Amino acid sequence: MSAPTLTTPIAPTPVAGRRRAPLAKRLAPYGYLAPVAALMLVLMILPIAVVIRYSVFDNVIISPTSVLVGLKNYVTIFADPLFRTAARNTAVFTGVSVLAHLLLGLGFAMLLNSTLLGRRTKTVFRTIFVMPWLLTVAIIAILWRLLLDPNGVVNYSLQSVGLIDGPVAWLSELNLALPAVTLINIWAGYPFFMVSLLAGLQGISSDLYEAAAVDGASWWRRFVHVTLPSLRPIIISMALLDVIWTSQQFPLIWMTTGGGPLDRTEMLSTYTYKLAFSEYQFAQASASAVIMLVVALVLAVFYVRQQRARD
């Protein structure tokens, strides 16, 4: 019997170093990003930088020589009573609108998600509820100006049922103008919440509701302990977005009341616009715009942090 032969292991050959990719291949991703970066630079970053520069100068645009004044324009803006009025109106307008958007959107979403309605009925209601979202701001403004006209449908309907004695100028009355434009904004904006929350409701597992029902939870407790926690990330994200958008609302206010009567519907957006293009105070208007930009950036930071936490 022959002795077994021992085989010596073969040493692995060293792997050759990985070659670096050619320069053109490494620069290719930046080439794809270059058009977008150029557009952002020209259309967003440069205008913002120019506005920030204007806010610390005086005699800008209308004069060939501008004077560096530092924070003087910001001091002037904060000392202006009209700015404080616009800020207060913006806070009321934004707070009421966002809260109403949330409540109406959640209510209609739960209605459309209910098993009590048939498929055809849900389709009809979904079409009706989403209709305001399909209209442009100009159409919404014209439509509601006609409806709220002293001789419009709203006054006629309220007089018919005896709720008012005579025609009411809803957009011209001092105490009614701000609630009127807030109502218009609520009507125009709730479908965004409704569609998003409806998608969130349809993503909640029915097993959670069945388990809660087995434990004896009532409808309200199921809503509080199952529905709301499941929708919380969507609600927070949408609320932050809505605050940003609503606080900067300009077309609707400008085309319905123009900030009047007597500044009762003056917003930060209309205040800034009038400073620039009615009073030609471009430096102060730039300072007001920078203030609005800072507020929007703070809200955007909260929104991004919320999205990261959600992911």
C-alpha cells in the first residue's frame, strides 16, 4: 500500500490594484447635475442674495448710488404699526386655515373611507370634495367675489331663510373681511389634506381595529388610540407644509380684498408687495421679504427633521 501524497497549497496570487475610473467617467454625475444647479443658481440663489443685499442698503434700484445702512431697514420694518398688523392678520389667517384644513380634511377622509357608503356614492362625493383643488386661484377669487357680492347668491340665500335683514358686503365690512377671506382659503385648501389623509387611512391595517374591537374599545377610543397615532406623521408633515404655504398666500388676498378694507386683511405678503410697487421702498420691502424668508426657513427645517424622523 503506497503512502498518501501530501499536496502543498498554492499561494493565492495577489489581486492587482483596482484601476481608477477615467476622469470623464468620474465627472459624468456632476455633468448631469450641472443644468439643475445652474437653474437653481440663476432662479433662486442669486435673487435671494440680491434681496438680502438690498435689505442692508438704502436708495436701491431707483438711485445709481446705494448707501450701506446695516440693520436700519429691519428696525424701520419692526417699528411700523402696519407691519405688526400684517403679522397679526397673517398669524390669525394661517392658524385658523390650517386647523380648519386639518379638521375638514380628516372628517371628509374618514367619510370616504367608511364602509357605510357604497363605491358609487364614494366616487360621487370624492369628485365633489376634490373640486376646489382643481380650480386656479384666479377662478376661486372671482367665484367667491360673485358669491359674496351684496347682490350675490350667499346674501340672497341668507335673506331667504331670515338669517340677515339686508345685503352684507362680506369682503368690504371691517369685521367680516378677514373671516371671509379665511373661509375662502379654507374652502380652497382642504382637499389637499383630504386626499393625503385618505391615503393614510387606507394604509392602516384592519387588524388593528379588529383587535381594538375585541378588547372592547369604543369608536372614539379606536379613533384616538389607533387612527390618530397612525396618521400622526402625515398630519405633522402636512401641517408644516400648509403653514408655509398659507403664511405666504398672496394671490387670493390680492384678488379678493387687496389687503383692505383699512388693512383688515393686510398680510405680510401684500404688505411687502405694496412697499415695493406702491411706495417704491425697495430696501424696506427687501427687509420684509428677508423676514418672511427666515420664518419659512425655520419651518422648513422642522419639516425636514420631521421627514427624517418619519423615514
